[in-house]
Amino acid sequence: MKASRIAAAGAVAGAGAAVLAVSSPCFAHVSVQPEGEAPKGGYAVVGFKVPNERDNASTTKLEVTFPSDHPLSSVLPQPVDGWDIKVTKSRLAEPLEVHGKKIDEAVSKVTWTAKGEGIKPGFFQKFPVSVGTLPEDTDQLVFKALQTYSSKEVVRWIEVPQEGQDEPDNPAPVLDLTAPAEDGHGHGAAADDKASDDAEKASAETSAASDGDSGGTDTTARVLGVVGIVVGAAGVAYGVLAGRRRTA
């Protein structure tokens, strides 16, 4: 009985290890996430997260291909310590119109190459990029990526996930887009409320200052009026006394 239980436990443990070994790469693929939100028609800073899946090699290069079906007019990578960055542009089949100007080329690929060891086993690296304007006619953007190791192995993260199907073995990074910002420039209702509150506060302060100035003016006028009356009365009294002295 003990032997059978031990054998059964070993089989369960072995199955668990096998599941972990098979499923772990699915949780460690190259991915992309926005810092905050990625509103349609707006701009966003997104980060490509690259984990090292190997125990005996470092990640030394990342190549990200930007979507050609929804080209982005602005792609600005943030410098990353220890990595060289190369931005590749390609001519567009149909020019984009951005802020009244036509753009006939857009970034098609960004390549990060390690200057030293790169991403060591057991670590990951994020590569931030500012992108825009984001399209308004789609809910997702797909970025295909190639991850190169120091062993010369290249992992191609290029399979597009399909709704209702299991995640592929090498899924491409997918950026989910959110609803457009209310003002179309990335500012939401909170910013508008703040601006309104600031305006009301400034108006109240101006009104209070005006009331204070008005009150001060009234007080000054009253004081001057009283002083004028006193001076006038003193002048009359002096005239009367002077006339009596001349008569005497």
C-alpha cells in the first residue's frame, strides 16, 4: 500500500512538473503594456517587456516590427542604459495626415541591441516607447517581435492570438486600445473638472478682492467726509471769533 501511494504521489508530482514546464513559456513571452491607458486617437507610452527564458544564455537583441496596417506617425523610444537603439522607417503606400500635414513615411521597426551582456537568465527588461497617434478604427495593435540570445538562438514572437482559441506557442505582443479621451488630446473629465474648479476659485478670489477694495473705499470716503465737516466747522468758528474781536 505504501509503495503504491508513493508511486501515485510521484506520478502526480511528475505531471505537475510537466505542466509547469510546458505552460511556463506562455507566461514568459515578450509582451506590451501601456503606462496607464492607450486611448484611440491619442498618444501613449508603452513598454515592451522581455523576460529571459533560457538558463544558459542572455538576451542580446530585440526587434519589434510596428503594424503596417495601422502605421503610427510618432514613435519615440526612450533611451535604455546598456542598449543601442535603431529606428527604421519605411515609405507608406498611402500618406497619413497629421495636424494638417501629410506624412509619407513611418517607423516600421525598432531594434535594441545590448552593448554588454544584455538580459541575464532570471531577469527581464522593459523597453519604453512613446507612440501615437493611435488608430480609432481598431481595438488592438499587433507588434511582432524577434528575441535573440547570446547563443545565436532567435525566438520569433509573431503568432497572432485569435479570439476563442488557445494562446499560440509564440504569441505576438498585442496592445489593447481604450476608448478615446473626451477632449481628444488625452485629457479626461478629471482634468476638465479641475480646470473648472480652478476657474471658480479664481473668480471667487477676484470677487472677494473686489469687495474688499470697495469696502476700503467706502470707509476712506466716510473718514474724509467727517474730517471735512470738522475742518469746516472749525473754520466757521474761527470766523465768528475774529468778527467779535474786531467789533470789540
